[in-house]
Amino acid sequence: HYKRAIELKPDMGPAKNGLGVVYNNAQQYDKAIEVLEQLIEDQGFDLYMTPHYPKFNLGLAYYHKGEYEKARRYFREVSDYFAAGIPKDRIYVLNLRALGMTYYDTGDPVEALKYFDKVQMVAPKWPDIYLDIARAHRMAGFKDMARINYRKVMELAPDATIAQTASREMALLAP
């Protein structure tokens, strides 16, 4: 449907962004990048109501391809929109986490924690962020902080798979 919408109206930004999301979800990251970069280059992109969405989605595509510097570039651009005053929405939280993950995945847990801590401040009941924080603390060698955050995961989602993951990972920490 997105492809058909784009055929009918080639400058339809929301359809291109939607198609990019579909490609990301299907793990067809090169196709997502092609569509989203084209959207950003479109002459009417400056009029797009939510320009941070396609840039976030483009960052995700690069992240999943392991191109962390390119991912960071787009995630930072998304952050700039929020710093400029657009209302914070769920993309704000997801973008902060994604920025943190680019640092975690490149072996910089201290930098990752800066972003994860910001997420935790605005989403204090989200168990996933506590797992991210625990893992970053573990990677940085801060075992006590890792344990605290693994326990928080288990407290927030005691019956979920994520709690089992936290329990297994916490058990691997040497006393």
C-alpha cells in the first residue's frame, strides 16, 4: 500500500517513512536506507510534520547494519529536533536508548550509561532500560550497580522473559 501511495504521489513523506519502517521490520535495511534517504533529500522534506521520525528510522537501519557512526549521526539529528523544542514523544525515549546502544555495542559502556540514565529518568517503569543499564554496568566492571539494575528488572517484570534473562545474567556475576 505504501508503494502504491508513493506511485500516486511521489512526494508523500508519510508513505515513504512508513515504507522505510516496513523495510526495517523486515530486516531489509538497504531498502529502508534508500527510501528514507530519498525522503530526507526530497524538496518538501522541510515541510514534513515529523522530520524526526524518518531520521530516527534511518538511524535504526544503519544501527542494525552495524554502521554505528552513521546511526549516531541520525540519532543526534533527532536529538537536535527535541533540543529545538518539538514536543517530546515516544521517539524521544527510543532515540536516547538507541544512541546509548550504539555506544554499548562499540564497547563504550560509560558513554552508553549517559543515555540510558536519561531514558530511565523519563521512563522509570520500563524494565528494558534497566537491563540495558545493568549490562552497561557489568561491561564497565561495576558489578554492584549491575546487580541493583538486574534486580530492578525482576521487580518491574517478575513474570516476564526479561526477568529470567536478568536473573541468568546476574547469576554470572562473580561475587
